[in-house]
Amino acid sequence: MKAIDRYLNRILKYSFLTNREKAEWKEEMSAHLECLVEDLIAQGHERSNAERITMNRFGDPGMLRNNLAKETYGFRITTILALAASLLLIFLYSFVSAVMINHASPVSPSLPLTLLTATCFLLKTRRRRDRLGLLIAIIPYGFNYIMYKLHAEWADQLHYTIVYVVYSNLSASSLAYLMTATFGLGFGIFLLTRNSWISSLPLLLSAGYCTLPMIKRLIHYIYFSAAGMEELRRYNLSLTLSYLDNLAIRLFVVTGFILFIRYLIQIQSQSKINVQNN
């Protein structure tokens, strides 16, 4: 059984399943393999030989891992990791380009960030409705980005609110409207999926969009401080602190949303326990 145990561990390694899911899959596959081994032993094979034949018939661990991932996440692990790696490179290139002084990035870092986050969150999906919720979470941002690039006036204002462009003419209530809408979107996704990870994605993205320009301004502050350019140093420090205040509000809403969702899950679990006891 040690050989089979190692074989199963190879299948489940890098599967990104939870420990409970790994234990369940391992128990199920182990019982199946043990039955096959016992059949071969009954036919006259030694145990070590029977285990080797059984594992060869069962298949390559990498192939089985991909099949398990496709059944769980809807995509093969290799596909998810390759896509995530590609999007990470695009994000790093676009962000570094955006940070450079007097240099414009051909692609806004928020776009690859959105797609990269959604790709990683595929590993938190288990059903088709989870993946539908994941799509719903990123569609509003994607649609706004496209309309912003097409220079739609309303999209400009919404884009500036999402990323919190400090020097734009934003109303005081813009952020409140944004966070209320994002909170509502997340709650709607939760009602559809009952998945706390997927439902929190819109709010996490909102925080991420504000974090990127804050980091950019912080890097500029450090650069101009080292260069001794006092006026630009103070300007970027002011922007960094302004972004930080905005980010703190968004993170507060994210925390409140997560606690709210966990409370709902706890109530639901308690209700099921009460029904079973009755």
C-alpha cells in the first residue's frame, strides 16, 4: 500500500484541492485500487507486482491530475497555470511601463490584473454556477474598460471612480455609490453560488484597482525624494496618502462584506444542523 499511497499523493499534488477534498479523493481511489490489487493477487500475482500492474492500468498521475482538475474547476491544471503565468507577465510589463516616468503603458495594468485574478479564482470554483458567478464578477469592469477606451463620457467618470484618479472631478458620493453597487453585486453572486470566495471578488478587485496607482505614486515619491526634487516629492506624497485613505475605505468594506457572508453561511449551517436534529 505504500507504493499506492505515494502514487495517489503524486496525483493529488499541485491539484489545489482543499485538504478535506484530497482526503476524500484519496480514500475513494485507494479503495478502488485496493480492490484491483486484491483481484490480481487472487490470480496469483505477488502484491508488489499486483500494485505495479494496477498503477500502470490506472494511468499517468499527471494525466489523472488534469482530468481531476477539469472535473473540479472546468479546466485542466496545466491550462489554468499557463494562462495565469501569461497574464502575470502581461500585468508586470504593463505595470512597470505605467510606473516609468514619462512613459505610457500600452495596456492598463487593471485589465491583466482583472483577468489574472479571475483565472486564479477558477481554483475556488466547484460548479458551473461558480464559474458563472466568476464571469458576472468581472463583466462590469471589462465592459466599463472597453467603453472607457472608446471614450464614452459616462465610462470615463466611472473609470475614474473605480481606480480613484485623485485629480479628476469626482463627486463626494462617487465612492459611496461604487462601493454600494459592488457590495450588491457581490451579494447577488453569493445568492447564486453560495461561494464566499467568488462573491468577494468584485470588492477585492475594487481594492486592487486603487492599490496599483497608490504603489505607482509611492515609487515616484521615493524616486523624486532620492533625486532631491522637493516639489514633485511633496506632490506624489500627497497623492500616495490620498490613495491610501481611499484604499482603507475599500478594505473596510471588503472586510465587512466577508464577515457578513461568513455570518450568513454560519446561519445556514446552523439551520441545517437544527433540521437534522429534529
